Amino acid sequence: MMRWPLPHLITFPSIGQSELGYISVAENTELPFIIQRVFWTFYTPQEVIRGRHAHHQLEQILIAVAGTIKVKTEDRQGAEQVFILDKPHEGLYLPPDHWHTMQYSHTAVQLTLASMPFQESDYIRDYDVFKRGDSQS
């Protein structure tokens, strides 16, 4: 069974100055996986909690390119972490086998870098199944 790093923040280079603005760059050579898919979430009402799932194999980096996103993670042993994403040059590495939820400020835009194309069979959508560890390797 492959061991993944724990969820953690990644700081991307922030190039520029306040008078002109900034640019941040993420290149495959500097990431923990090769990007296979990119998607974004926006205009999510603040009272909505998204996520509520884990993945068997998918690795992700979540970036709040605008607004604020509160991300809660939990591993199969019950260890929980909370991350506040509110800097566009910072991302959260989210490994497989971590249940996660996201709550957004209304203005939040979440950019997600993913290690594989969408595959429904990779999702663990039942919390009890996740906690029991009924998963494919």
C-alpha cells in the first residue's frame, strides 16, 4: 500500500510588486504529481458545504484564487485538520484517503489541480464506507 504525504500547504512563488500586481506559477516539475485535470468552483453560497467525499487514488491541490475557503480533512484513523485558504499563491495538497469538506465565502473561486482525469469509481462518497476502509488499493 502506497503511503501519501499528509495534507499540507504549498506556497507557490509570488512574482511582482504591489504597484503592478503579482503572478504565481505552478509547474509539474515542482508539484507532487503530474497535473491531469484542472477545474474550478465558484459562486458557491456560504451556507453550502461541498466535498463530503474522499478518493482512492486522486491527489489534488486546492487553491483559493479569490475569497476564502475553509477546508476540513480527516484520515481513516480520525485525525482531523482545518486549513484556511485565502492567499492565491498558496495551495492545499490533498492526498487520497482523506475525507474532506469545503466551505466558501461567496466570492471564493477554488482552482483545483488534479493528478488524474475524472473517474467516478475513484470517489468514496459514503462516510461509513470510508471509515471502515473498504477501498480499492
